[in-house]
Amino acid sequence: MSSSPLLGQVEPLKTRMHAEFSSDPTWLLERRSAALDRYLDAPLPSRPRTPLRNRRLDEVPVFDAEPVLHSSVWKDLEPESSRLSLSGAAVMEASLSAEAKQKGLVFTDLRSALSSHEHIIKPHLDRSLAAEAGKFDALNQAWWQNGAFIYVPRHVHLAVPLTVVHHQSPEQSGFFPRTLIIMEEESELSLVDLYMQSGTGDPVRCIASILVQAVLGPSAVLRYGSIEELSPSTEAFVHRTANLEADAEAHWNVGTFGSALEISSQNTYLRHSGSQNHSVSVFFGSAHQHYDLEVQSVHQGTHTKSNIVGKGVMKGRARSVFTGVTDIKHGAVGTDARQKEQTLMLSDQARADAIPSLLIEENDVFAAHSASAGPVDRNAIYYLMSRGMTEREAVEMIVEGFLAPVIDSISLDDIRRRVWAAVREKVQE
Amino acid sequence: MTASILTIEDLHVSVEGKEILKGVSLTIRGNEVHAVMGPNGTGKTSLAQTLMGHPRYTVTKGRITLDGQDLLAMRTDQRARAGLFLAMQYPSEISGVTTANFLRTAINARRGEGTAIGLKEFRDRLDQTMDQLNMDHKFANRYLNEGFSGGEKKRNEILQMLLLDPRIAVLDEIDSGLDIDAVRIVAEAVQAKVSPAFGALIITHYQRILTYLQPGFVHIMVDGRIVRSGDYQLAQELDDKGYDWVRQASITGGV
């Protein structure tokens, strides 16, 4: 285990993968092999403002140590009635409320679900990614060790959110978690999906590829909240995708605070009439962090709605690009698509771009966007200081005020609380 | 409580290398209301902002003390906590921060650690003070100055002054943007506040607010200097004769 192949070493990677996943079902192992080939062949993700070539990502080991489990991580979590905690392939904790069990909801780790629910997983596991799967999606598809699987049957509504914790200790070099959500007609789910690299070890350079897939049946409602608190030496690729049937609603609430680099895509396909995408992203970069975040709504059905909100703060020498993409296909009449991006820069060395992108093939639609990125108002800081607040308190107040309308709109209590805590930690950093 | 005293001695101030204040001296004590009048661009706002410590203004010479403490050695927030207040001509808008939340934070900053105001006491004082200023209570829950009219912002400045309980308040053009009733309300609020522990410096173009306040001391500023000082009569004289009169006087050196 100690000699791990690097991400650029073709033959050792293949050998290691077959050894690592030899007990998988044949179909899965074949998919892993194919994914590894795609990973090796595919070009680096193309983001004009985030050049990747010089990062030498292929020199990072795919796995370099056995998972090290830190009990302290789990102690910080409040007791929940429905929670799944994963660390590498290991399930640290799995609980589901009696109410949810009784309603037929499935909430388990992907590896267990492979045997218990193979017929559901097999057709969905990689299908919804096909259209835009890139190099690092393929890396996850080849190497994922475990993940979360949630299946909500028809007409099942769950009052209490489910929580998934994907954890890895920072001395490991590859992090490939995934979450698969399948919702049947008229079901309703709130999910808190947490990504953490915490522990006592010295962080090593790590490549993370996170995959989240949601499939929403007619009139299904998903409230999804996620916080990424990855290690400062992690370079992360995050891909979330949802496919919506008629009148389904996806509510995304994502907070990005950690990692050295994050490249993310969130693609929501409003395939059928009346479906809706409400997406909120909050991000806060400091030091040399670099975020390149893209949120896309694809309108295919008629009378679909989307609202993309991205709000971020950059300090130190941090750099962000936030791109909202509204993609209205021919025939998507009656579309209502809105987006708003705002970034606040707290230092002269920070950089932020907010880029709205509208691709419209249909006439009978409403599409609106606004984007701004600007420095913190020095006069506002002075004004608050003239009322007795220190410069730091003044900046904190301005930042909190800037983010408050967006964070306070998050309906998942746990996510809202965690986003506020992460923001306060960042602003005081 | 000891009487307040703000002392400005031979103050010279530059902005981007250009001298704006050319030797200003003033003393404001508790129980006193002073007015500084003068034409536009003459240095009145520069004086106010220099007192508060705006980073744009560089003091090249002179001294300022508040109750004996060296103000120029303090940051803006320290000056505020020492008891100086500036009602600004153009208050900033702070999005996402309610006026009430801001006021409570500011009161606690002024009070210092361990003496935070209780929520009930704060609410009561806020309601009373808003009533005194004839302000709609809904302003407390609106974001600070965001979307406020000019007059609403000015009332909000006075609300802050009353709640923060400063020892010396400088009011920069507090009367601009206010209708006649509001000018009276603001003037009455300042007048009611005057005590040995509170003195005020009113900066204005117009005589109107002074008819309510009847300041004991009136100073006329032209080209970065105080060219004339007197009592309330001087303001009335200025109103009759206009600024050209003092301009002439300052050029010929007759003060």
C-alpha cells in the first residue's frame, strides 16, 4: 500500500486499480477500467482563467496511505437521527430514523447498496454524467471507494434532513467521494452533504474529485445543502448534476471555503415542463486560494424557472471566477431565468470575476442577470469606525451584511449555521 | 462627570500635498454650542473629517486634544470611544446590516467590554429616541441608510448621536436635506442634549438651524482659516451682508 502510483503513471495505475477493486461486480469493474481510460485520454478541464497545465496534477499519488481515522472529527458532530458518516471505504456511522425506515426510504453507503439495490444503482450511477463528464469525473468514476446512496420512494416526504459526512484525513492524497440521490414522483427530501478533510496529521498534496448526482421524478422536491471544508493542500474538482422531470424542484445551497484550488460545475437539467432550479452559492477565499465555480441551468421543458445566486468574498491573494450559465434551448417557451453574481474583495491583491453567460435559442422567454465584483468600500469602513468599531469589526460587519441576505435565505438550518460559522472563521483569519 | 473640552491648536491639514486648513484654533467646552460657517470649499468639512481621523486628511502641524487626550495619536475608532462624534454630511449605506443591529454594536463599542447594553434597555432607549426625533420605528429594521432619503439619513445621524452619548459632537451640514420641521426637531434634540458633559460644533452654510439653536459662539471660515469669531449676532450679520463681506474682510486682513 505504501507505494502508490502517480496520476500520470498509466500501467501502475491500471494494475493498482484492478487490485484495489477486484471484489467489485464485473460490470462495475469494467466501468472503472473504461473510466480510467477516459481519465488518461481526456484533456485537462478548460477554464480560461484557471490554467492547470503548470500544476503538474499527474505527479500526485492516487492513494498514498491507509485511511487514518480521527475519532475527534466525529465527536464534533451533533447527534442526528439520520446520518451516514464515511471515511474512505469505511462506514463510521449509519443511522436512520424509524419514521424514514418505515416509509421505505433507503439511506446507506453505496458499497452496501451495490448488493442490496443494484438494480436501481446500476442504471443511474454514471448515466446522468455522460453529457458533460470530464477528466476528473472519470477519475472519481474509476477510483471511488464509497459514497452515499439515497432513494426516496413515491410520495414520501421526510420532515427531518438527512446528513452525510464524507471525511478524509489530510495525510491522504486521493479523495473521491460521491453521493447519488434518486427521488421518485412527488417525494421530498432535505439533505445536508458535508465534505471535510480534518484531523491532526500534516496535510499532503491531495487531488479530490467529488461527484453528486440527483435524479428527480415528477414533482419531486430536493433541498440540498453542502459545505466544502477541504484541506489547504487539496486541489478539488467538484461536479454536481441534477435531472428534473416535470414540476420537480432542485434547491442547491453550496458553501465553498476550503482547498487550495476548486474547480466546480453544477448542472441542472430542467428537462420537462414546470421544473425549477434555485441555486445559491456562497464562497470565501483567503490566502492563495483559487476558485473557479460554474453554475448552469439548462432549460429544455416549457415554463421552467431558474434562479442562480452566487455571492463571495475574496481576501489576501485569493482569486475567484464565478460563472452563471443560463442555457435556454429551442422550444423552452415560457422560461423564467434569473441570475445574480456579486463578489466583494477585501484586499488589493485579491481578484474576483463574476461572469453571467446567457445562451438563448428561444424567443418567448424571460432572462435577467446582474453581476458585480468590487472592492470593499473604504468610506463605509471609516463610517463604522467613527462609531467606535475597530477596523476589523467594521470589515466583519460589512462582510456579514453583504452575505446575510443570501445566507439567511438558506432554509436548511444546519447548513445556514455552518455557512455562518465558516464565514466568521474566514473573516477573522 | 468632568466637563468636556475639545481643543484645536494651530491646525494645518493637507490633502494630496495641497494645504486645506491653514492654522485653525478652536476650543469647545461642555455646555457650549459653536457654529462654523463659511462658503463652500473653504475647509469646514475638512476640519470635521480631520477631527474624526479620515485617512484622506494629513495633519502637517498643530494639536487636537479631547479631555486632555491627544486625539491625533488615536485611530478613528479610538476617538469615537473617547467621546467624539461626527454626524456626517454623506453617511455611508451598509447593506445587509439593520440599523438596530448597527446601533447596538456601536453602543457596546462606545461602552467598552463588560458593560454591554441589555436588549430590553436598548429597545426602550431606541424607541424613546426615535419618538423624540419623530422617526418611524420601522427604520430600526431597515438596512443602515440603504434607500434612506437625505433627510432620513440626517435624522439617523442624530439618532446615533443621542444613543452614543458623546462628549463632543460635530454636526457637518446636518441641516441640508431637512425640511423646516425636521430642522427644528434636530435643533431641539441637540439643544436638549447640551450639558457640562456635552458640547457641539455645528457646521453649516445657513442661518436657519442657528435660529433654533442660538449658538453662543459663531466662527466664520474662509480659505482654511477662521477669519472672524463672535456670538450669535455674527451669524445674523453674515445673513444680512453675505459671504462677500467676510471675504473682503479676510483679504484686507481686518478681522
